[in-house]
Amino acid sequence: MRLVASEVARVLGGRLVGPDATGGGAGFDSRTLTGGEMFVAVRAERDGHDYVVAALEAGAAFVLCEDIPDAMPSAATAVVVDDSVASLAALARHHRDRLDAQLDGRVVGITGAVGKTTTKDFAVAAIGARWSPVAASHKSFNNDLGVPVTILSAPEDARAMVLEMGMRGFGEIARLCETARPTVAVVTAVADAHTERVGGLDGVARAKFEIV
């Protein structure tokens, strides 16, 4: 999906630094960029701001970040926001709205203790036989970073979307659904996974049911 830095700044209420730039799709790992994406600098176990220069060298069109690294080239483009992860989700919600008419209700959210990726692959194959192209989660992009990146990396002419949604605690799937707004919900299984975070198997069932 086409992303224009000035438009991203306007939608997010961010600050545009440098010349305007246009990219396609988004990514948060400088090692896997193919060129032309918006690089999202995320503060986690590793600080993505430390990899902004590497991302630009790998071909990132511009950067979404919380502050400008000292080493960033003066000619580079960035959109500065207060919270990169929250802004990524907000931008994905905006683009999900843009795609709504052409998706026409064909947005599948898949969760479950096992089998999400396999189910996603089967769903993409089945749906794609009639409605193509289908935007789908890459590998297991199923969290607060992966779902928004999948939406932002969807083809401009996408006619359907299939998204994995992972669960590590209460509220996570509900939050992902606020971003993706699936119209079809698939729960592959309720099983003994992440039970320590939700108080047992009943907690897993309640957390998965958030997709409904």
C-alpha cells in the first residue's frame, strides 16, 4: 500500500522531518526490508531507533520514530510521533477504512491455540480462487506489530484479507480486532497454551472469544 510521509504525519498528528517521501508497505526489522518501505522504529528488547540508519541503507523510504537518531542522514525523511506502536496501529486503522469498500466484508481473522498459520494458508488459497489479490499475514505476523504491518503492506487492489491473531493475555485479540475489524472469525482450537497468563483453559477460551 502506498504511504506518503506527509499524509502519515497528518493522519497521526506527527511531525514531518526532511523532504516528503513515498513508500510502499511497512516493516520493523531492518534485516528483512526489501526497499521502499516505511521503517517503524520500535522500542522493545532492542531499540529500533538504533537501526534507523541500517534501515535507510537497506532502502527504507522513510522512518516512523519517536525521536531522530543523531546518526540519521540530514537528507532522510522521518515522521516523529509520541508512540511508534500506537501510531502504527492508528495508521493501519486508517488504511483499513480506506480498503473497506473493495474488501466488501472479506476480512478473516484467525486465532486459536494451534493451527493458525496452516488455516491462514488454506483460507488464502480458497478465497484467492475467487477474490484476488488476498492480503495475508506474512509467516506468523499475529501481534500488535504484525497485524498493522500486514494491513499497511496490503496491495492497493486487495479484494480480501486474512489475518492471524495471537493471544498472550486478555485484551490482546480485542485490540487487534479494533485495528483489523474482521468480518469473519475463525477459532482453530482452544487448548493448553499461555494458560499461565489467563488463569487456565477457561481463560484461554474467554480470551479467544474476544474475536467474536
